[in-house]
Amino acid sequence: MHARLFAIALLTIGFGNSAWSQSTPSHGGHGGTSGGAEGSGCINAKISRYTPEHLATVKPGSEFSFAVSGSNGPGHIHVSIKQQPVAVQIEDKDTFYLVKGKLPDDLKNTVVRISVKAKAKVSKCDADGGWLLKIAE
């Protein structure tokens, strides 16, 4: 009986030790990074600096812009409005891409979402975002 209680106490102390509860660098999913050559960690793509700002009222054909960081490159940034692709110009600014485009001239008196997809090197780190604009004549 005493041996059994001793074994339970030993296991409880052993697994309660802080060394057992710390994440190791190769234990993915808990804040560590992989010990492999390429690593399983990633840099999340991020979409920011929306201009004009969310829910602003603009005229048909107005220009818009935003910044993308952590993307896999200009060919991996896609913009659409009302599920239609929109032509954009992308400038490499070293630490981010500045993306500029124009609203279609035929969109009037409506609310649109500028949808942005930015692919990162690792697909779980892709960004999918956007913002709303009110278009009024």
C-alpha cells in the first residue's frame, strides 16, 4: 500500500515539475519554432494602412491603397471588388508592398468591399482581409 502511494506521489511530483510543462523549441503549435532546416514557423502576411479608411464615402473611380507585409511577393497579392478582380499597381518598399488601385467608374450609390488576399510562404500564414467603402455620386 505504501509503495503504491509512494509511486503516485513520485509521478505527481515528476509531472508537476516545471521542466515537463515547458514547451520545447521543436514542439510545434505552442509558441516554439521548428528545429528543422526550413522550420515550420512562419511570418504572417498582414494587410494594413487602408486608404480611404473603413466606411469612408468616396466618388466612383476613386483611388484606394493599402500596405501588405509578409507576402510571398507581388504576384501573390490579389484584390477584388464585388467578386471581380481589380487591376492594381504594387510598389516594393523593402519591408512591405504598397498596393494602389481605382474603384470601377460604374459603381455608384452602393457600398463595396475591397477584398484582399495575400499569400505567404506558408499557407496557414496567408492574410484574407479588406474594408468597406460607400460610393456616392
